[in-house]
Amino acid sequence: MKRDNLDPRWDRSMREMDELQRRREAQFDRFVRWMIPVVITIVIVAIAVGSGIARLLWTVQP
């Protein structure tokens, strides 16, 4: 099937879908780039809080 024979409306809708897909992928990339440092920070804070609680419990027990 040659591209010349395609309905221009179909071609335009395919281009719009491609653009939408690219936009969605860019949005996902931004989300991932934003989430990685947030997750690392949460893990570090959780480790720090957990070790602080463990140290407190260790000193309280005889």
C-alpha cells in the first residue's frame, strides 16, 4: 500500500498520535528524572531515622 493512496485524515491522525506518544514519553522521562533523587532521599532519611530509633532502643535496654 503506497503512502500516496492514504486518506489525508488518517495520515494526520497518525501524526497526531505519534506526537502524543512523544509527549507522553517526554513526560514520563521528566517524572523518572524527578523521582530518582526523591526515592534516594527517602531511603537515606528512612535509614537515618531507623538507626536513630535503634540506637535509642539499644541505650534504653539494660
